[in-house]
Amino acid sequence: MTGQGTCGDGANACAGAGSCGVTGSGCQCFQTKDPARTRCGDNIILGNVCSPCLGDAECAAKYPGVAGVFCATGGGVNCPCAGSGFCMAPCRS
């Protein structure tokens, strides 16, 4: 899968742990909603907004030009989207 990256199961930047990709790339590990898994994202919320996404397919429909886009969960002290999901591009580094 595009931008899967290297993340340990359960690693979660929203909870304060989860760097992935090349050092200095800003890539972080996130938990996804549907399907539930751990993904390496580029740490930039697409559209710069917390979107109420429920799964990867919804983000793919919103951002068809972003290969491997996924819906991350927003809970945790380091994520601005507590209680909702947000669409995120995969890490390319």
C-alpha cells in the first residue's frame, strides 16, 4: 500500500508516540477508523480541517488525487480533532 511506512501496532502520534518514515520528515503513526489499523501519515490534515470521516473510502472520495489517503482517528492530547476523524495523506518519505 502506498505510504504504509513503518509503524508498530498501536503506535499513535495522537497519544504522544509514533514517529515513522525518514528522520526529520515529520511523518507520524496514526490509528485509522475503518479499516482499523496503524498507518504512517505525513502529519498534515488534508484541507486543514477536522472532517467527520468514518473510513478510508470516504477520504478517497473527498481527495481522489491523493493515493493511499486514509481516515485517522482524532482522539489524544496531540491531535486537534478530538472526537472526530480527519483525512490524512500517507507519508512518502
